[in-house]
Amino acid sequence: MHPLLTIGLVILGALLAGVGALHLIARLGSPGRALSNWFTKAPGLDAWIMYFTMVPLIAGPIAAVRTLDGWWAGLAGFGVAVAAQVLAVMIWTPIHEFAHPKARKQRRLVHQINSSVGRFRNHSAVWVTAIAVPQFAMVRMAQIVLYPFLTMLIRLPKYNSGEWVNVSRHKFEGLIGHDLIWCLYCDWMTGVWSLGTEMLRNVESFWCPIRFYSDKKCENCTLDFPDIDGGWVPADGSISDVVATHAEHYPGPKGVNSWFGHPGRLTIEGKPVEDKSNDPQS
């Protein structure tokens, strides 16, 4: 058997075994349900996401380079890993649908979208979105590895990642197969992106509380960065204004340096209260 085929089959087997383990754990009584619930949110969810997304993309090239000669070995190993991931999804999807005959007979979200934009367009589009999975995984890695240094060095607020990065749509009745896997992807992706945006609010307001010269950019970004209209210095202001704004919102060595509109910055009779948004990072 060709080494690349062996590598692909091993990765495919590992992925399917992981899926099987997740389905099995939930059926192991109360301890299994508790463990399964832990896996639905960070940090437990992080381990499974990395197992299914990043580990194959790293293991494939490494295994190929170790068994084959030539500059192309790593690239070939990466391609085999991607193929194994795609194949794992395509194997699991019909099996999961077959296991839920009642839901399978109903008109489902995938059917509606197929009728709306066409089956080929719909399925092509969802596979295009799958290409972004490693990027979202890297964003999550930055949240885990890099952001804690900012909480330690400049006292940006800590976050309970499990309140942001979690999945729950598997509990929604009728979601099976294709619909379930893509809804879980969106579930995870939305949490990762929202937490990242929240962290960036702190970064932007702490280091650069200055409005953009482009009014359109200010308008577009205000939804995700409310401090643009909630305290940042006008673009035609002075650096003295910026220094004064920073001094006003970050007055001393105590407390947490959150963005201006952070929920922890509650006020009582117009006076700011020390930011207590210091939940442990998961």
C-alpha cells in the first residue's frame, strides 16, 4: 500500500473514531453526560476542535515527510489530510441521517436552501466556508495563548471562554446530518469571533482611542467597536486630547483596563466603579 494512502486511512480512521467516541460518551449514564457537556464548551471543546481540524493538518505533512523523499512530501501529506477530513464528513453525514429516520423524512433546512439557491451552489458554498476553519482555529489559539499575556502585562479584562466558545445546536430537534454539522460549525465560529471582537475592543480603546478619518469606516465599525462613538478622540483632535482621554479612562494602577463601554464599568451617581470583570480565563 502506498504510504500516502496509509496516512490518509489512518487519519480517516482517527477522525471517525473520535466522532464515535463523542456519540458513545453521551450514552454512558450520568458521568458520560457530564463529560459530554464539558466537551460542548471551552476548554473541553477546544481539545476536540483542534483534534478534528488542526491535528490532521499537522500530522499528515509530518508523517509524509518521515516516510517519503522529496520537497513535495509535506504538501502531499497536507492534501491527504484534507481529503481524509472531507471524507470523514461525507461518511458521517448519511450515517447520522440514517440513524434519525423521523427527522430525515421531514423537509429540512438543507432542502429549503437547495430550493432557494440550487443544490450545487449551496453545497459548493458550504465547502468554501469550510476552508476558513483553520483560520478560526488560529484565532482561537491566539485567544488562548496570547491574550492572557495582555491581561497580565496591561491588565486587560479576563474572560470565561466557555461563556462564548460553546456549542448547543445539537440539542435542537430535527437537526441531523448536513444541517447539524454546518450549524455546529456556525455555532462554534460565532462564539470564537465574538470573543475575539470583545478582546479587540479592549486592545483598540487602550492603545488607540482615536476615531478614523473616514466617516464611513467609523459608521461601519461602530457596531463592533462602540467606543468609536463612546469616547474616542475625534480625528481632528490633538495628541493632548488622546493623552487626556487615556488618563480619564485608565486612571491608575488598580482595576482592569477594559474598553470604555465594558459592562464592568458601571456607574453610581455618575462616578465610575472599579471594573470587576475579572472572571477566570477558561
